[in-house]
Amino acid sequence: MNEEKIDIKTKGSLVELLELIGRTKPLSGQDIEIHNEELSKIVQNNRFLVIGGAGSIEQAVTKEIFKRNPLKLHVVNISENNLVELVRDINNRFIVFYQFLKLSYVR
């Protein structure tokens, strides 16, 4: 079996990175707007567990899920402080319905 090894460091162009993940163009805000209704329906009918949810990228994912009113959203992170910051940010940006959001930190 002849498998091509891909060195991410040498695959620098956007086109090459998109090919690596099987896309022809990058995901954009416009894509999300176009599919927002469908995304919201999917999220509203499901429960989510975000592990490491208080990290930078994971916070963005958590907020995107949260603003679409999931059945339940469980967020687990090793840092209690980062979870507190996430809750504060969510409190400042959204009307919080705590029945949707469960936070846990791991020691």
C-alpha cells in the first residue's frame, strides 16, 4: 500500500490545506448564515458535550452551540477559572437559561 505522507509545514497554501480537509473553499460566515436555520434545528434537537470547552477555540464552539438553544450543553474543562470566565462571557452576551448549560471542571 503506497500512502503519501503529508507534511503540514510544507503544505502552506490555503488551497492545499483545503484539499487536505476535503473542501474546495473555506467555511465562512456566509456559509453559516445560509445554513443557520438547519443548524439551529439540529442543535435544538440534540445534547452536546464539549470537552476542554473553556479553551479558546472550544469557547467559540460552545457559544455557537449555546446560542442555538440545545436540549443540553455539557462543558468540561480542567481549569475552573477558564470555566468561570466562559460563564461570565455567556452571561454578558446571552440571556442565560441554565437548564441548557452544565459546567464541570476536572481536577
